[in-house]
Amino acid sequence: MNGFVYSIPTTIYFGDDQFDKLGEVVASYGSCVLLTYGGGSIKRTGLYDRIMGLLQAQGLSVIELGGIEPNPRIASVRRGAQMCKEGNVDVVLAVGGGSTIDCSKFICAGAKADRDPWDWFADKTTPIDDALPLVTVLTLAATGSEMDSGGVISNPETHQKEGRGAACLLPKASFLDPQNTYTVPPFQTAAGSADIISHTCETYFSQDKDLYFLDTFMEGLLRTVIKFAPIAMADPANGEARANLMWASSWAINGFADGGKTQAWSVHPMEHELSAFYDITHGLGLAILTPAWMRFVLAKDPDGTLPKLVQFAQNVFGITDPALSDLERANAGIDALQSFFVNDLKLAPTLTAIDIDDEHFEQMAEKACHKNPAIAGFVDLTPQDIVKIYKACQ
Ligand code: NZQ
Ligand code: ZN
């Protein structure tokens, strides 16, 4: 295994009894705040009023950017960065899911830069070395953006959805109150849970010799999401379920589970192309692609992938029947995951079911490789492989 450095300087305030510290924490970064949020859920839930009360109690001046889209657009980043520059903003407070938080990360960087923010995505070697401080209030357990240094931005004009990361984009503090997720509808709860599962799988499925401890950590995380996502869908105000999903969302992607792994993620680049072309919900695309990807890599490189897929079946879904061969166990694990997505989370089973046909498969497959010859992941995937995976999802 490779050595690694692990440092997460984001301070987490977890639970309702921590929430009233929000005003103080934001005020510690300055007196002028840009409050960012999405399409209005925070106004419907009353969270907006609570937050404004906490900010006003500190005498902070607040300007607002609402309307940040799911799959956030570069236009919103540009608008927010301009508002920061014109309003002499000291700190950005993002309230929402991954879309609002991601967009706010690049607003923070854009506020400190003399360039168009899309430059960072058009040429990923363009450095991102400074940003305003970001504080977040998470309202949807899914992306882990509240505790990681990355974000994903869409450019509808060019059909691009691109990610970047930089240490200066890490939130300074994130407020994780599970009660703020009680209003998340069942579909978004399901999609967010599929996203958490995918983040974990992208790291878990590796042919490297890894730390046993990290494998067991990820297996526990997967079992946690599988246990609590259906409960949260059926009983949205179930505090135990919401708390478990929220903390799992952060830990699936905050770098802890990586333990020095360097391999590329496989399913996310394929999904980002679906969202770029069809503006679908990220977690839904992942749920459709993941079982097909597992079946494909198992067939392409059985020797390399079988042991980990058997371990997954056994330790995540409890598939231990001694009458089954290793291959049957691996396939039973994949079937169990697909059944969880479709039957328990009620997510669409195929691309056809969400009206996506094969028109752009070749183009999306090329783009998913980001101009490299292949995705160098659990099993290397060429554009031709990726087309086959998309087709298997029809
Ligand atoms: O916009 P509002 O009105 O707030 O409604 C949102 C939105 O419609 C709603 N919602 C959020 N919290 C709610 C709520 N509705 C009721 N009650 C609440 N408490 O949910 C909808 C989806 O929100 P969004 O922020 O788009 O979802 P998510 O958190 O899944 O974020 C998805 C974005 O994050 C990117 C995805 O690609 C996608 O663009 N990702 C970011 C990552 C990262 N930063 O590390 C990694 C991920 O793999 C992912 O790519
Ligand atoms: Zn994701």
C-alpha cells in the first residue's frame, strides 16, 4: 500500500444543539456575508428565517444569492463571485445540498481571482490557490461536499459537467443538523443514499492491497446506508435514520477511506456525462450504472475483481451460502445491490425508463475518459467498454 497524508480541517457542528453557534462561527470570518441557497426549500422549511435570525443577532450584513440549480451552472458561480467582489463579502454561507455547496466553493474562489471561473474546468491545470472562507449548513445527505475539497459544475452550453478540487475550497465549518433533512422528499433521500453508496464503492473496489481496517469501515458504512435509507424514506422525521445518513455522507468521501489509494473513480465520470447531457439527478444515474459496471468488470477481469466482489457480497449483504461458488456469490451480491436500488429505494432500473437512448453513448464515453485513453480504475475502462456499460443499462 501507499503512504498517505490525512488532514480534514473542516470543523463539524453536528446536531440541533450545536446549530445556534452558526451566527458566532460565521461572524468570526467577518461582517459581510453572502448567503447562498437553492430553489427555495429553505424558505418553505423555515430554515431561512432561523438562519437570518442567527446572523442578524451578530449584527452581520447579509446579501443573498438564491436559485442555485441542481447540477449547478457556471452562470451561478459567475454571478456569486461578482456579488462578492462588488459587495466586499468576507465569508460565504451555503445552505443546501451538494449543488449549493459546490457552487459556493467556486464562488469563494472566483471572488479572489481575476479570471473567468470556467477557466478552472476548461483547463484543469489552472491553479485554484485562494478562496473566501466558506461555512455550510447541509440540508441533504448525499455528496459529502460539506467535508471535502471538491465540487462539480455544469456548463449547459458545452454539455460539460466537470469537477475540480483544491485545499482552499474546503469548508471552514459545516453545520450538520439531521433535523434539517426531515423535509427531503423520498426520491432525493434515495438518490442521496445511492450517491453515498457509490462514493464508498469507488474507493472500496480496488485491486490494491489495502488496510483491512478501511475495508471494514466501508462495509459498515454501506450497511448503515442500506439499513437507514428505506427507514428515512418511509418515516422522514426519523432522527436516527437521518443522523446516520448525514454522518455517513460526510465520511464516504472526506478522504479517510482512501488510505493512500490513487486509482481513478469509474462510475462517477460515466454518470457526470449523463447529467451533463440529460440534467438527471446524480444519484439516480449512479444507481442505474453501478450494477452494470460491476457485472462488466467481473466479466472483463474475473481474476482481478472476483475476490473483492465476493467480499462485498459476504460482508455487505451477508451472502455466505456455502452451496454457492465464488462467482455465484459475487453475482448474488450485485443482484442484491440492484434490488436495493430498484425495490427498496424505488429508483428507476434503466436508462430507457428515464428516456435516455443511445444517441450520445459514444460521445459521452469518450468524454468520460477525459481525453485519457481509458479510466484507470478498479478495472481500466476504454471508451468502447463504457459504451457497453451504457448499453447494458438500457
Ligand atoms: O434547491 P432546493 O429548493 O433547496 O431543493 C433541493 C433540490 O431540488 C432539494 N433539497 C435539498 N435539501 C432539501 C431539499 N428539499 C427539501 N428539504 C430539504 N432539506 O433537493 C434537490 C437536490 O439538491 P442538490 O443539492 O442538487 O442535491 P445533492 O446534494 O445530491 O447534490 C448534487 C450535486 O453535487 C454533485 C453532483 O454531481 C450534483 O451536481 N456532487 C458533488 C460532489 C462533491 N462536492 O464532492 C461529489 C458527488 O459525487 C457529486 O458529483
Ligand atoms: Zn457522487
